[in-house]
Amino acid sequence: MKKEDIPVTMQAPGTIMRGLPGWGGMTVAFNEIPAGTDMSPLLKGLKNDSCQCPHWGYILEGELLMKYDNGAEDTLTTGDVFYMQPGHTGIANKDTKLIDFSPERELKEVMDHIAKKMAEFSK
């Protein structure tokens, strides 16, 4: 499957998020996030104001600063394979492209919340 075959689930200036459920209970996603993007405002209102969905994936290019509820931080860069535990937020330090796999139900809850926040911000 090519990334273009994965449906766009969310789009904003410089941001394209694609997701396709049905991968053994997981959703495969291909995301493009511009430098300076801070996910924290979109996660406000979730438990601990952070993403509670785990993600497994690979950084195709770029750099993400991950911040976890337990106070830990991790910088993910081009070529890194990652596991993001539940309870995280992130900031794109550089334009970033990544592929990840996430449990369908948990991801849908987070993405529905983000969509509502984006709608609020665009008013």
C-alpha cells in the first residue's frame, strides 16, 4: 500500500494526517507535521491533557520532542523506531514525517477529541 492510499483524516496548513483502521485491531497512520507544531493545546481536556493512546512507529524524517506524564522526555529523530506510551504530548522541532501503528479504539477517541479542538480553534 502507498501512503496516498491511506485516507486523509485531518489536514491543516503544513499538516497531513492519514489513518486506516483494520490492521488486526490497529490503525496504520502516515503523518506529516511542520516544525513548531505543539500538540499540547489539541490534547487539553483529555486525561492529564495528554494522548492516552500508545503508538509504535518509525520517524522517516524530522525531529519530535516527546514529553510524558511521568516527567520523562525523549527526542525522536530521523531513523528512530519508537514506542510512545500512553500519557504523552509532542512538539515537532523540525518538519517531521512518521508512520505509526495504534490501537483503533484508543486512537479514534484521541482523534475525535483533536477534531473538536481544531474546530474550536478555527472559529
